[in-house]
Amino acid sequence: MFTASCGYWERPWGEFMRGIIVGSFWLMALAALFLVGQPFQHVPLGIVSDWTHHRLLYPASNNPAVMARIRQDPRWVQNWYLRNPQAWWPQHRWPGQSNTGSHRDWNILLSTSVTGGQTFPAKYVFDVTAAPSCTSDYVAIGVPVTTASTTNANLIAVNNLYSYQGTPSPTPTAFCTTNGPTVMFAYASGTGGVPASVVISPNGKQIAYIENITAGTGAGSSYFHVLTIGTTGSNGTSASAAVVPGTGNNAVDNRLLLSPDGGTTNENSTTTPFVDYADNVAYVDTYGTGTGYIYKIANVFSASPAATPTMVWHYQLPAAYPSTLVYDYATKRIFFTDSTFHIDYLPDNGSTNGTLVQSTGACIFDATVTGPVIVDSTNQLVYGYFESNATNAVIVQAPFSLASCVAAPVGTKSTGGIQPLAPDFNNSWYTGATSPAPLIYASGTGTGELATLYSIGFSSATPGATMLTTSTDLGALASATGADSSPVTEFYNTLTKAEYLFVGITNHCIATTHGGTAGCVLSLNITSGAPTINAGTTAIAAAGGTSGITVDNNSSAVEASSVYYATKTGTNLVKATQSGLQ
């Protein structure tokens, strides 16, 4: 029996289609039993949760034509399961024991010599239709080391995630019985660091990422990697006991130099590849002195023996360098911002690129950091965030054509490096509900560059409605200026019907009771609308603030209802169970 309300299935058309799909599934199962005489064999459904699920979004639609368009992309399935984790085999999705307060389950050192960036740990769930797996579910993260070596890993993954480190009080019952996580692999993959988020293949066997070399041989160049995870031999045991892929193990690390001319022109890249699962291609970018390139790479993830990526085309931006790229499969457009403050898209015509399209006039903003856009594939809208429109830091909404835009202020113009980072939307925006009203939540610059939470509404509750040009100040997230934040991450718990925002603060945490007075990660309850932000807000201390935050709520086990992030000082990968995630 399906017990949950799932955004894409809430309307009559959705209920009709769900009945057809579910009925067809069981008819096929009965046919298999009759024809083969064997029990129906369950096929695991692996789901990846990474930074791309904060950048390419699929809010609900009751229009069959729209649904037919966006469901061509395998990422739609990924996104649907991430927002509806209880939907198909609900016997594995019941509420677990009550959670009191918030606590850190475990942390693991990533490096002793670098600080963390605004990256997201990438989580792989081997089978969302079954109970959690201690051995097959894992989290992977890149490490921005200066020089990788056998004692300095630049790529690490851990399993046995659903465990506790030490002896928490009161002592919980752990799903995995290990004392904290187990290092699944620690690789020194090339001589550079991995400064941005990694991308996991749908089957969990391969990882794509960019290595950036800043010192020694090859300094000033970058490589696109596809690594097939080793299953035999020694795959490394810690950040300080790394191994080279393929040395003493069966890992395979194929890499491709990111250069438009085979190495004559080399550039750096500190961004994340965007992998199009449907066509098995990736879009990556590099930056140089006043210019940058966009690359399309084929043969990214393959089954056997290992992927060998190849360059399809490259495109040089006119006197600008791009942000991390976001690709919309339905329209074949690559969206990004650039260092001359435009929002852009570049069409992918297959074997060649199309003509660059840029925002114009009042839709050119100001930024010292080029942040990736957020793409609403359903309604064909793109969202950006900029330090200034000459007066305010702003969140921007534009149609895919980029012919116009609207902007809402989220604090004063930044002059000291404090800037808005990626916003997120509440559950009503994702599902098309009208109560509470659809909203955007963003951490902006506040007054005097004080990290502050804002909400922004829409002209109506209709999906795809125009964003308002005003915002609501919901309160400071820090007690003093000079504190920046991580991107905002929203989570709606489909079991408890509670909704939360998670955001990291670099210093002067407002939640002095729980998070201390320095860096922290905040948990804000937005179930009924605006959260209460004060010294008693639920928080956990996080030295120097946090990277991007990945949410995990795919299990009845309390310790599998968590957030994952990296601290920016001390560079630890952390898993924390948050109050309300049950």
C-alpha cells in the first residue's frame, strides 16, 4: 500500500498514471512467476545525491506534455526518489525512534594541510527500494590538496555510514555495528587536488571529477577523470595512507587533459563536471587569464572495462570565464554565469556547439565569484545569485531565453567578500501546493554584510510564477559581521511532514547554546513558514563553517537520517543526525 503523498502523483492524472505503473509492475511480476516458476527477481535501484540535485530541479507539473518532456532525463527519476524516499517499497520507510536534539554521529579526517571549499559530499545509495546497506552505500568527496601523494589522498570514500563513533549518550542502537565509518578507498589520483564536488555513476561503480594541478610538474593544468573503484587489493586506508589507483589494486583511473589544443594551452579548473546520464557525456570548464573554455566530453561512464573519456568539442568564451555548468537535457542548453556578470547559455548541437546567448541590459550584474545557476527544467526558468546590482546583493530569476529577468534583494551590496550563495526552495514550490506559499530561501549579506536568512515569494502559487522583487528578512544567522555561509539546503520529511533548512556559518554562530560562538551548522524548522532564529536554535559546532550540505533520509534507521558536510577548518567529513530528521 502506498501511504505517502508524492508531489508528482498528487493530482488526478498522477494517480491514474501511478495506478497503471504499479499495476503493470505486479502483472509483470506474476507473469515472471508463471513463466519461469521462480520468484520475481528484485533489481536494485541505485540513487545518487550530489551537488547537481541542488542545481537541476524538477518541480511538479500537472501537464502531461511537460511531464513527458522532463521525464526523458534519467535525472528526473533520481530527483523524484530523493524527494519521495518512502514511495515504492514503504515497508523500508517507517519512522524510526524519536530523536532528541542534534548530535554528530562521526567525523573522519580528510587532510591536515588544506581547508574545505563549497563542495557537496556525494552520497550513493545502492538500493532505495530496500533497507540501507552498510557495505554498498557510501559517501565520496574530493580533497583540494596541493600535491597528492601516497600519504596525501585527493579522493576519499567511506561506507558503514549508519554507525556511531565513540559512545554517544544516551547510547543509540546503530544500524551498522562499526565504530564510525570505514574507509572504502583513499586514492592519490594524479599529483593535483580535487577542489570541487565529484559525480557518481548511476550504478555507483565509477566517479567523475576534475583534478587541478597548482604546484610542481604540470602546474596550471587540469584533468577530467573517470575512476572505476577498485574491488581487490589495497585501496587505501586513510587520508594519510592513500594508494595510487591501479597500483596494488584493480582500480582504473582514466583521465583527459582539459586543453583546446592538446596541451599548448593549459588552464585551471576548480569546478564540478556536469554529467548527462542519458547521453553519457560531461560538460566541464576551465579558466585562464581573462578567458575560459567549455568542453563536451564523451564516453564518461561505461560498464566494462572502464570508461575512456574523449573530447567532442570545445568552446572559448569571449573575454570571460564561466562558472560551473548546469545542463538541461530537454532543451540541450548549458547554463552558467560568467566573469563579466551575465547569465549565459550555450546550445549543444551534438557534435558541435551552438551560438552563445547572454543576458543583457538590466540583467547584467556584479560578482567577484561566478556562482553556478539553478535550473528549473519543468518551468524553463533559471535562477542566479550575485553580490550586487549596484545597490543590493540579489537573487535573480530569468526565463530560458534570457531575454528578461527579475531580481530580489538579499542584503546590501557586498564589499568585503561576504556574498549570497545558492538558495533553495520550500516543499510547496516543489509540489505545487498553495499552503504554505511557495518560497525561495537564501542566505544573503544582510545589513553591513551580516549573514542573514531571507525568503522570497512569487506572484502566485501557480508553478512557474514570476518571482517577486521584494524579500523578507527572517533574521541574522550570525551574531557579528565577517561571517559567511554555505549554500542553503532544504529537506522535507515525507514521513513526519516536517521541513527544515540546513546552512553552515563560518563564524559568530547565532546558536550559542548548541553550536558555540564560532563556526556551526544550523537546523531551521520551516514547516509552518518563517523559522525562529536565536541563541537556542538547533546547531552543531563546525570549525570554520561547512561545505555544501547533502541530506540523507532514506531509511527507518535514525542514524540514516542525517546530513553530510565537510568542515572548512580541520577538513573533516562529518555525518550528523539532526533533530526532526526521523
